[in-house]
Amino acid sequence: MAVRNSPTGRQLRLAIELRRLREHAGISIQEAAAMLGADRTMVSNMEAGRTTVSAERVRQLACHYQCPDEGLVEALASIADSRRAAHWWHEYRGKLPEGHLDISELEHHATLIRTAQTVHLPGLLQTEEHARAIFEFTVPKLSRLDVELRVAHRMGRQAILFGKQSTPYLGIIHEAALRLGFGGPEVARAQLEHLAKAADRPNITLLVIPFSAGAFHGAGQSVLYMEGEVPQLDTVQLDTALGATFVDAPTPLANYRSLLDLMEETALSPEASQNFIRSIAREI
């Protein structure tokens, strides 16, 4: 197994899940190493994402740990199999923070994406001009090159919705995000029209929480929930002042699923939401 310097977020997730499988089986690192005929350093490196793991090794470990969940085991083996695959976002390695690339990777492999936004519009549904206006408001101010790199990367991410992949997508947007008007009236109007048009696609559902709904669960939060091949591989991404934060522990994932369900119940219907977005666009 080769040592690597910068595992991706998905590779780290594989490492975390291998550790969880071992711990759930009540097996120590030393015992796991003995089962493999190796030393404990090798197991530690696998569980820290410092070394690559083959699909065959994943299945071998799962067998040793007597994991009964075949779906989970095969999903983990699939992650191991994809470790050498080249993807479009790799061209941004070393040019953008790693969190940007991890989001691209997770979105690409997601079976369903749910998001809730109360201030910003969903990145996967932003126009180029709207995204550029947002990146020009960062503190400290980004260089023109860094802004354009982020805009290009954000546009590249959108292929999962508008390309051949057509990943199922549910976006919950508060009225505040619809009215902020980044980039001025023309950019804001074009952005809202883009949102309304996107909602016509069979894989995209948009729900609006209007001001008239009053207080609601999750107010002020920005949540991106990406479902994996099996529920254990779901991931939540949160925006913070220091960049993207990823959540994958079972209890927080369950809480975020409940939160999104509650926000969905508060929102307008898909048809009413689409009409609401168009009405704001006409007001600008």
C-alpha cells in the first residue's frame, strides 16, 4: 500500500469507516494487524487515510470484522476502487482549498442532494455573474485570478444537475436569500429567472420559505446534505468562516435529516415556490 500526502475527503471517509467497522466488532488495532499478518502501523495508517487501500483489502477486513452489512461493504469497496479515477476537479488541486475539491467529489458520487439556504442561494444553482459577485465580497479580498478560479469551479460542479448525470436535488431557500440582490438588479433578476427555470427540470425541486412563515427550524443555517450509496456514507457540509466543514457521525446526520424534513414542511409547495421566485424577479 502506497503512502499518500493528501487523501481526498472521500478517501478519508473510507479510512474512518474502516475504523468504525473494527471498533464495532470490538477488535483492537493489534488484533486487526494480527489477522492481516502485519504490524499495527499498517492498520493505523489505513485508518488515518495515510495509505491507499484496495477493494480486496476492504472486503478482507470486513470479513475479519464479521460485518453483516453487504451493502456497506460493497460501497466501501467501490470507494477503494475509484481511488485512481481522474475527474474534472483534479485540475484545481493546488489552486483552490482542498474543501472545494472535496465538495465536488462528494456531490459527484451522491445519489441525492438536499440543501437548505437562508442567506445565500445554492451554489449548484447560481449563475456565473451571481457567483462572481459573491466571491468579490469575501474578506480578505480575493485576487481576480482567485475569484475566477472559484467561479469556474462552481460552474463545473453544476454538471451533476444539468449534464447527463442529473442527480436528484431538493433545494430549500428562504426568501431572504432571494432578495439580497448580489451583483445589482440585472444580475439578481437573471439569477431568479435561472432558479425558476431550473425548477422545471424533473430532477430539481425548489421550495421557498417566505418571510410570512415566521420563525422556523434551522433559521440562519446553511446545510448541504449528500446521500451516499448507503445511509452510513451520507455526508453533511457546512459553511463556516474558516471554510467547509464536513459531518459524518451517525447522530448529527440523523439530526440534520430531521432538520431538513422540518424545513421542508414549513416551505411552500414546489409550484407555489416557483411562482414566488418569479414574482420577486418581476419586482426587481
